[in-house]
Amino acid sequence: MPISFAVYQMRIAQEHNLISSLYTDLNDPDAFCSGYIECVTAKHVLLAALTPWGYRDGWLLWRVNDVLQVFTGDEYEARLELLVKLRGVEHVPLFANPMPQTADLLQSLLRYAFDMQQTVSVLTASETYTGKLRALDDLRASIDAYGFFGENEDETTLIPLRDIEQVMLGTEEEKMFDILHAAGDSLHPFLHNPNEPT
């Protein structure tokens, strides 16, 4: 089965360690993320994300079918490359050994988050869950999701892997929830009445 042009572009960018911008909505010019492509399989792509200011911002995983356009070498990517060099930001891949193109990238990323007990964000077509994975098998992931203020939700959520469209790990989003969750009981008075002075 022939690969798409976007997959071809991403594999070339990975091979040459080029900063790339991946677009997932052609009707929204702001719906893109930039960074280093760490792995491209038949189903998924893993991006080591960079902020527009040249700082590292965790890892993002998408379905390759959701990546509609790939840019490398334009002014935006060239400026990011310059910022990365000027800041001395080192690109350290998530996985010590390169992932083969035949790997189950979604399973590998979720397994990493589970084994390391790292906070992860899992996005489906209708919901976003951020929290710690409680269990993982070949078909499902169970997540102890956090509420808006980082509090524990009452029930563990079961997510079929086939429904997962995107995964985020180590981004500012997950770091924010780590801070809120760690505050724990100290947030309870605020949660009961956010408008009441403490």
C-alpha cells in the first residue's frame, strides 16, 4: 500500500532531524504544532513539540491520517531552528532506542506513561482525559482522570484504544495538572466556593 505524501515528508524530516510543522485542520491556520518528528508508523506519528519561543513542550502523538499538511524549511521552522540553537535547547528523544516503523506507537507511548507513572492527556473525538493510567492492555486504557482543578474524579474511565485520536505527554498541560493535583487538600476550600475569599 503506497504511503501518503505527508507520511513521506514526515519520514524525511525524521531522517534529517528537521523541525516540522504538522497541520491537522486546513480551515484553521493556527491548528498546527511544530517540533522534531521522532517516529512515524503506518498509523501514528510522535512529535517532540516546541513552543513558538523555542522551548521544549513534551510529546504529541497523532493518527497519521489526521495530519493533513507538513511544512519544513519555511520561515517559521527556520526561526524555530535559530531559537533552539540560540537557547541551547537539546533534543532528547523520549525513547532511548529508535522505534521501528512497524511498532505500535500508541501502545508504546501509553506503556511508557503507565510504567513511569507520568500524567498523560488522552483525546477522543468527544472528550479529553488527563490523569494517571491505572491499567493498559491491547484494547483498552484505564485512566484515573483529574477534574478541572486537578482533583481526583470519582471513577476510573475506560477508553478503547481505537477511540484515541491524540495523546500528550510532558506538555505544559500535564505539568499544570501535576501542580494542581500535588496541592491536594489545600485546594479544597477554594473548590467548595471559588468566589469566597480565603
